[in-house]
Amino acid sequence: MSDDWDWLIKQYNMVANEPVSWWITADNLLVASRFLCLHSAHQLSGKEFFELHKKPPLPDETKVYGVIQMLRGMAVEALLKGLWVDYGGTLAENGRYKKIPDTTEHQLVSLVEKVSTVINLDLSSDERSVLEKLSISIIDGRYPIRKLWETRKPEKLPIWYVHRDEEIMAPR
């Protein structure tokens, strides 16, 4: 039985430390976010979107924006982890996940800063702002609360400028 476990641990380490694994995951998450966008109120103007919110019950297509942003944030996180392992970092050892050193989980700016030590990721302040918002969306898209109530204070909540932020996130 020990040989089976050894094989599974080796497989785990291999997948975790293979950049393509992370890039496929990133692509899958982006595909899911695009699919949701096509079937949501995401493309409406701000005025149209808020008009829909005046008349309960809210249509389902107005309820997925946070999930779309969560998927996008998770895709960026997977992409960054793929870059990390592509440039020599490791994310698993002895069958255990290892976070990127000196980073905070799901904090995309923290990940960018660390990955930038091995590859130049020169981001604009607007791009960093979007990454900060996506970081919050990774949590808020999944859970109704955070681990600490202080992180939900109004001054810490991001404001999405939908059309402007969409332009910043658009592929180039």
C-alpha cells in the first residue's frame, strides 16, 4: 500500500509544480466567467442595471457579477502560480501544498510582487487597483462573511467602475 501512496504523492507534486496545470485551470476559470457574462446583466449600463434592482424579485442575471469577478480573480491567481512554478518555484513538496513564500493567499498584488522577483510584471496603478478588487472578490464571491469582521469595513470595500475596470482587464 505504501507504494500506492508514494505514487499519489509524486503525482500530486508533479501536477502542482507543472505550470501548464495552473494555466489550464486559469483558462477554465476564464471560460466560465465569460459564459456567465454572456448570460448575465453584466453588459447593461449602470443605469439599466440599477433599474432592474428597483423591481423585486431580482432577475437571476443580475446576481452573478460577484461570481464572475471571483472566477476572474481565481484565474489570475492560477496564472500567477503557473508563472511561479515555470520560473523555478515550487507549490508542492512531499504531497503538501506550499504557498508562494512571503505572500498572502488570494491577495493578487502580493502574488504579483513576489512573482515579479523572477519575471518582470510591470503593472500600472489601474491594473493593481483591479487586482485588489479581484482579491476581495475571490472571498466575497464564495462566502457571506470574512474571517475577520474588520476586513469588511466600508472604507476597505472596493468600488467597481464596471466599464472602466472591464477595459483594464481586457486582453491586449
